[in-house]
Amino acid sequence: MINDTVIDIAKNLMNRRSVTPEDEGCQEAMKAFLSTLGFNNETMVFEDTTNLWSRRGNEGPVFCFAGHTDVVPSGPEDAWKTPPFTATEVGEFLHGRGAADMKGSLAAMLVATREFVRDYPAHKGSIAYLITSDEEGPFINGTTRVIDTLEARNEKITWCIVGEPSSTTEVGDIVKNGRRGSLTGDLTVKGIQGHVAYPHLASNPIHLATPALTELAQSHWDDGNAFFPPTSFQISNIHGGTGAGNVIPGELQVCFNFRFSTEVTDKQLIERVTHILDKHELDYDIKWTFNGQPFLTDTGALLDATQEAILAVKGEPTVLSTAGGTSDGRFIAPTGAQVIELGPVNATIHKIDECVKMSDLEQLADIYYGILVRLLA
């Protein structure tokens, strides 16, 4: 595998059915590759999740490639044009689960690292890999646990590239230099169950909650800023009732989510929601799930090196963006690291017939190489 092309390595990883949280030997293959380049590999297993921390060098600054070997389920396999767990070339594209999210990125990272170490064996600082099999799942035993371990021994990452598929039309056209925070609320509004013909003997939680939910949906949370859009509130699930048409339900369950900017904190959002619910005099319980703080890398050596490398390879400047969902970068940025996301085109991720343009992976390897040169040569 050490002299394989980026496409060969991508195929090797994609042919492994590593549906989250399974790794299916992907990290062992990466360890074998990295060990030939002088990396020290450390496997960290937490519960059902396998993680890899691999490092070449003992000094700072530390440049880290971060990513995941797990993939989402394929869905009905007979709906795919090619077998989802058999990497298949179709014209210019490589098809299979994980092609874009994100085994293609892992292959590009490995090739870039190999070429850089061959060209600059006495490079500055350290190169590291932080790889998990728990990014697509509940994300509780993956990157966050590795970061906790590194922090406990004061092992710091300076710069980090997360290989999530950030690009929109062609590789490198978009770099995610931050992400919004995510906060989920599971609300239960309590009423009194009864017969619809005797509403005076019951209390309908749907009726009681509607004004409060309307106010939440219509509230203005912030204006965003130069890097982030305004904070958004969305109700994602709502359920009330027994299934019978003549029964007033005893409770209403509502799930909602905030994607929030750096203009507001999770604590402030919780306080405002609680104020609105209390103002409407609801009897309720609420469970909060904090999924991550917003993070932003707006200046610094990593962003400069990335923009320069993309321009050198593509001949076009990149666009910075904080749009989209969350990523494992939210666990790394709070340590003080500069963090960006750079990977393939995301048009087919999590879909039937996921694929990536093979030349994009080759260019991505060139871009990663260029970043390493600018930071550590």
C-alpha cells in the first residue's frame, strides 16, 4: 500500500464495510502505511469505538489531519448502480459508500503525507493523524474522547485539517473555516387527558403549547456576523395524541434545534427559551442536548497556507464558509487549535450512488501536500 496511488488507497478503504461505529480494519491499514513513514501509532478504544492517534515527530508545531473511517449505512443495496461496498470506477468517477465522506479524503491525506515526508524527511514540528470510527454515529466515544486524552497529557494540536467534504462544484472551491453551534431541546408539555366531548374536564397540551411554539418560531435570536448567518430555530419533530380521534392527549412532545452563531451562547438560548415557556405558564419538562459550540478560524498560518495551496493547484481562489452542519472540528477547536475543513465535493454524500471524481482526489492530495510544505518545510 505504501507506493499505491490515491485511488488505490481509497479503494482499499472503501471496500471495507465500516458502517458506524465499525472500523473493519481501515485504521489498521492506515497504521501500516504510516508506520513506514516513521509515525508512532496509538490505538484508543472507548466502548464500541476505535480511534487512532498517530504522530511523526516530538516537537511543535503540530499539524493534524483529522477524519473518520466509519460511514453511514448504504440503504437498499439493490438501488445502487454498483455495489456500495465495492469501490468501482465508472468513467471519471469512483463509486461506493465513503467515496466522498470521507475515505477519499483519508487516501489523499496519506498520499500527501508520503510525498511530503519523502521530500522533507527533516521537516519542522510534527505531523499527526486523529482518526475515529464514531463520527457518523452518536459521536461520544470518538474524537471528543481522544481530545480529552490528549488534553490530559498536555499534547496540543496547532493546526488541524478535517477532511470533511467541504467542496460544492469542484474540489477546493469551498473551505469551511468554522461551523455553527448546535443545541437540541426535547420538550414535553403536560396536560390532562380526556374526552374531546368534555374539554372542560381535560387540558389540551397542544392548544396550550401552540402560542409558545409560535413565539419561539418567530423570535429573532441574533443578526449573525461577517462569518455566520443569524441563529436559526427549527422544530424537527412534534407528537401528541393516542391515535384516537376522540381523545385529548395528556402530553405533547416537541423536538427542536438551534444552529447558532458566535453572537449568542448556548446558555443564553436556554435562558430565552425557558423565559418564553414560563411566560406562557406551561407545565413542562425539557431535556437539553448540547452538540457543540460554534468555532471560527478567521486568520492565521493555516488559513493562509490553505488559500495559497488551493490557488497554486486550482488556479482559482477558494471561498470561506461556515455553512452546513457540525463536524468533529467542534471538539478540536476549543483546545486552541486553528481548524478548517477541506475535502471533496459533497453533492452525493449519504446518498445512493455516492461517488467522487477521481481527479479531484488527486488534486486534493496535491493541495494537502502544498499546505504541509507551507507550514512545515
